[in-house]
Amino acid sequence: MEILNIFFYIILFAMGITFGSFYTLALYRIPKRQDITHTHSYCPNCNHKLGFLDLIPVFSYIFLGAKCKYCKNKTKIFHSRNSFWLTICFIWIFTKFKHI
């Protein structure tokens, strides 16, 4: 039973980080009138398209030392912070209401 709970939280974390990343992207692009569904994510400094592992803001922020992998410019904590807190909220909401 404990292994299922751990697996459940891992899945919730993955879903939360995915939705958090998308919502953060939408918060960044919608005011600038940029496409949020068909344009690939890119570095705002050098406009390089991000690779698959670069698309997870929290991990890329930690492992790359808050710098772009391609141009080495500092990245803003905005994306990572929002993705992280939205992930925490996602997990909290699902665990709070999982009995409904």
C-alpha cells in the first residue's frame, strides 16, 4: 500500500509540474500576445528553442545554476517559482479532495 502512495505522489508531482509549467508559460506569453500552443518554448535572451529536459523550469533552474544552457545568461526565477508553487498547490488540492 505504501508503494502505491509513493507512486501516486510521483504521478501527482509530474502532472503538477507539467500544468505549472504550462500555466507559467501562458502567464508570460498571453500579455505579449504570443501563441501558447503552437510555438515551441525558447530562451527569452537568445531565442534558442529549449530541449526536452529544459522544459521543466524547476529542474533546469537547479541543475543549470539559473542560467540558460545555450547562451549562459541568467534566467529569471519567475518560471521556476511559479511552476514549483503551482505543483505544490496541485498536490495539495488532489490530496485534500481525493476522497470525493
